[in-house]
Amino acid sequence: MEKLNDMIDSFLIEPDAETQYELADVLTQYGYTEEAIKVLAHLQFLFPDESQLKIDQAQLFLEMDKEDEALNLLTSVEKSSEVYPQALLTLADYYQMIGLYEVAEQKIDEAIAIMPKESLLLYAKGEILFETGRYLEAARVLENLLPLQDSIQGVDLPLKLAEIYSAGAAYEEAIPYYAEALKKEVSPDVLFHAAYASFQVQHYDTAVNQLENLLEIDPDYFSGYMLLAETYAMLEKNAEAFKAITNGIARDEFEKEYYLFAGKISLKMGKVKEAESFLQEAIALDPEYMDAIFILSSLFSKEEKDEELIELYETLKNEHFEWSSMYPFLADAFNRLEIYEKAYEFYKLAYTELKDDAQFLGKYVYFLLEEGKREEALEVIGLLQELEPENSTWFEMT
């Protein structure tokens, strides 16, 4: 670094100012920020009224997190300067970066008032509208730019518009822009988001084609397997959905959501054993995976696999996880196994949270009557009378 600084010092003595300015640019590109500032400060000394040099230095100071130095330079740019809009845009970038979006937008609006047709300023306006969640306004600004140019600063405007509309859940409006972007370049990310937009508006066949294309290009694009499986399921093509999700599991065996979906689709296909296996795999990956636990508990209860249900509960309890949604299933299981004391324990636990569930209360009241717990049964019957006033059974019981 000492040798580099010596070279810069000697360089600042001999070449012309234009060459020195080019040196600052080269130093910036290679990450020698402080050295670039040194060159620009030298040029600023020679040309104190050159506002572009102030902006260049300010941008580098911002990269170094020296906000005070940057702001001093930017606010010193005269309004009469032709680069004043650029100073405003740099200020807007800074305020946007620190979350002062309203101030940033004011700076951009001030710059647009000076140069109303400047594409870069209009794009900046669209970006800040997008970042603050004003998607429709952002889209209108960028759509006005599109007839003039289809990209700006390396950003593809149709793709940007697609992203903005998707972010605002306006998927129908996003689809044509995704299609336009795909004409220029077929990339996995664009294919996935285009397919997601198609899925949202129920264009399932289009989504399938895009996702199949995506996974052919990039078999390790893991999100594609889930969306493809979900799309096939919406088309009632359960075998294809099952194949898609198991292909995903083969690629990523640690994704719990794959196993959950595989369990669900297996149930739809009547493959109960396979469903159990997939759901158990999901829970093994995450012992607190409530969706998988609930479905497996419900399945065990429906199949009256009471020992398996109790074993699942004990396993989860050993993992220091206990979930009240399992209590009704456990109560029924112990009741069927004629372990009435445990059944009563879990019915009582479930009762505290299910006082508005008529189906559960109906089972509970008959259990209480069988066990001779008449006073408790009367309390539950009272709740049932409120929940189902048209059901004469509950009134006849009293």
C-alpha cells in the first residue's frame, strides 16, 4: 500500500486532470476507495467549482460508511449546477438505504421536477414506490418508461414489472411481462416465478409446462418440485403429483414440506401405509411440525391405531414437545382401549380448549355418562344446548 501511495503521489504531479480522473475510476473499480478519494480530493482542489467531483467523492464516502463527509459534499452542490439532480438522486439513495423513504421520495421528486423525462430518475421513483409497497403506482411509472426502453442500468423492465405486479398479488397483470422476459432469456428463476403467477390464476397447464422446463434446465431447483406437485394436485393428477414430490425428496431428503405433501397425496390415493411413513419422516425432521403431527394423529385415530397414536405422543413428549390438539385423539384412543382413567384425563385436558366444538363435546358427554360423572355431563350438555339449540337430544338428556 505504501508503494501504491507513492505511485499515486508521483502520478498526481505529471499527467493531465482527465487522466487523473480516469485513475480515480480505476482505483474505485479495484476497491482502493481511500486512494480514489485522495485523487478526487486533489482534483477538487484544482477545480473547486466542479460539482461532479463532489458527487463522486460523496458516493465513495457512503461506501465507507462516512455519511457525514458524504452529506456535507452533497448538500454543497449548488441548485444551479447541471449535476444537481444527480446529487439529489445520491441523497435519495442514502435516505432510502437508512429507511427514510419519505425523505428519499422528496429528493427524487425534486430531481424529476428539474428533469421530468430523465429515465434514471423515473426508474428511481418506481423503485422507491415498489419498496414502500405502492405496487400499482410503481407499475404505472415503469410502464411509462417501457415504450422508450426495455432495460435501464442492466435491469430488464418487463421482468421488473412482472415482479412488481406479483408482489402486489396482481398475477394476471404479471403474466404477460413474464412471457416477454422469457422471450429474451429463459432462466430458472423467471420460469419459477412465471409458473407461480400462472398457478395463482389457475392456469395450471401453463404452470406445469413452465415447471417441467425449469426442472429440466436445473434439476436442483428444489422449490420447483413442490410447486409442480401442487399444480398436478390441482389438476387432480395425483399420480403425477406423487411422482413430482418423490423426485423432490430424491433431490433433497431433508425438506420436511416434501414429506408432508407426499403424505397428503398418498392419502388422496388411498395409500395409507405410505402416507404414515412420509408423515413420520416429516416429524423425524422436525418434532414440532404441527401440520404433520395433526394429520398423522388424525390418521391413526381414524384407522383406530391407538397404540401407534399413544406411541407418537410419548415420543414427542420425550422430545419435550406436547401439543393440546392431540388430546382429543388420545382421549378417544384410551377410551377404545378401555383405559378409562387416562381417557378421562385427556378428555378433561381437551375440554379446556374445545368448549365450542360440538362434535368433541358430544363424545365427551357420552363418556362422562358412561363413567357416572353426571354433574360434569350436565355442564357439557348445557354447552351443547347453546351450540346446537335445534338438537332435541341435548334437551331430552336433562
